[in-house]
Amino acid sequence: MTTTYRPGPVEPDCVEFVNLAHQLLDADESTWDREIHAHLASCPPCEVYLRQLEDLRTLLRSLGPALPTDDPRLLTALKALENRPNPTTAHRST
Amino acid sequence: MTVDELGPAAVLARGDRHEVAGLVAEYYPGMLRFAQTLVPSSAAAEDVVQETWIAVLGGLEGFEGRSGFRTWLYAVLRNKAYRATGQEIRLRRYEVVAVPEYDGQDDPHGIAGRMHPPGHPDAGHWSTPPEARFLPETAAVNAELGRVLAAELGRLPDRQRQVVLLREVDGLTASEVEELAGIPATTQRSLLHRARARLRGALECYTTGQCADPTHLHAEVR
């Protein structure tokens, strides 16, 4: 019986990893190729780069909390409620 | 009950002032950010957001549930903004933006000069690696970093800013953004990558002093 050696897919270098990083960010970690995990395990700078992108996303999602309830802009917008047609009569003629 | 518990459409239908106030408070900041990508001044953006709420709360616009609530609300806002600026509403599928906005970045990942060049024994690997992540594992979101990020967001080209806000901040899907802003998914991806690279660079510069763009180092944090 003979054994044929089949090299696995080549692990990306750091330039290739950075090119892939945004796609990795948008994909579930469980779907990443084995070579990606292998590169991350052996390359702390790329791990930091990827985590920086994750932190960026966390920060972006924390931007702009809700307005305080006494914000005057909110009160101005709410005045429109007073002009609202009564939902029980608005469509009666149609 | 909260807006989350009821759902925004139900809150609108009930018309309870307290619940509607919660709805407006929650959506207002994101609407304002989106409006600022569509009209030329902050004052005009405030006006557009107010007009949108007047139309929505006054019953002039009806949510029919054919899209997500935020997508619908932003579409109403977009139309108000286009009318306010005298633009035609041309968001037919065949008129979508086809070309990524070129912003002079030849380094879409923001790492120019930080990898060993071809021919070097360590070619393809970091010569100036990133030093640390921005948020320690256990730390709460840092308000100061939020301000740095907001300032840099304001400096992004309009289309990049629009895509980052809609996709990353408001959490809309690629197809929702295509419907709303007329930017195809592939173009969004390109804009998003460039914007993220620039924002990452600004945060890195602020936190570690590693500055690809030296203007980040002394950038005013508003």
C-alpha cells in the first residue's frame, strides 16, 4: 500500500490575512477555514488586528444612545400626534 | 410596556403618547445621523427628521409591514431629504450606484508600509504590527473612544459614512441598504472595508500612537 502525500491548502500570510479580515468579521467564526484558525493561532499581530476590527464594530454599535425623554426635539415631534386622524374614523368613508 | 416589548408598529398604532415618546427617542439619533449624510447642514438634517416624525406620527405615512420598521422609517426620511434638497428620487434598481466612491485611498486596509516587502526574508508578514486591541475584554465601551470614532466618522466620504452608519451602527442588512440608498451589496462591501480601515486607523493612532495618517494624532475630538 502506498501513501500519497497531499499538502493541505497553504496557510495565508499576514498580507493575505488582512485582505480576508473584513470577510471574516462578517462570517460566523465556526465557518472559517482551518488555515485561518492556524494562522491566527501562530500570529499574534493578526489576532490583534482582527480583534481591533471587532472592537471597532462594538464601538460603532454603541454610538448614539436614545434621546433623553425631556429633549425638546422629542416634544416637537410628538405634537404631530395631536393632528393624527382618529384611527376608528379615518377610513370609514372608504 | 417598552417599545421593544410592543414592537414599533404596534406602538404607532396605539398612539399612546408615553410609548410613542420612547419610540421617537430611540430612533431619533440614528435618523439624524442618516439625514446628515443626505442634506448639507446639521440644521437641515434636524428639520428633515422633524418632518419625518410629523408625517409618521400625524398619520400621513402608513407602515404596511412590507419592510422592517427602521428601513421604512428611513425611506420616509430619505424622501423628505431629497425633496428638501430638490433632488429627484431616483432609486430604481437600474440606477443604483455602480462605482465605489474613490477617496484617494490606495491602501484600502490602512496598513501601508507595515508589512515586510517582497524580497525580504519575512515578506508578507508584519514589520510594524498592531500593538493592542482597543477594548480590553472586560471593559465597558469607552466614551472617549466613542468620541474619537464619531469625529472620524464625520470625516469619512459621504457614501462610506452612509454605509457604515446604516450597516454597522443601525444594523441594516445589505439588501435593506441597497433598497434605501441604492448602493449594491458589492459596492457596500468595498465602501465598508475602506471605512473600517480608516476608522480602525484613527482608533489605533489615538490609543497607541501608531499613526498611518498623522492628522489623526492631533485631530480634534468633538
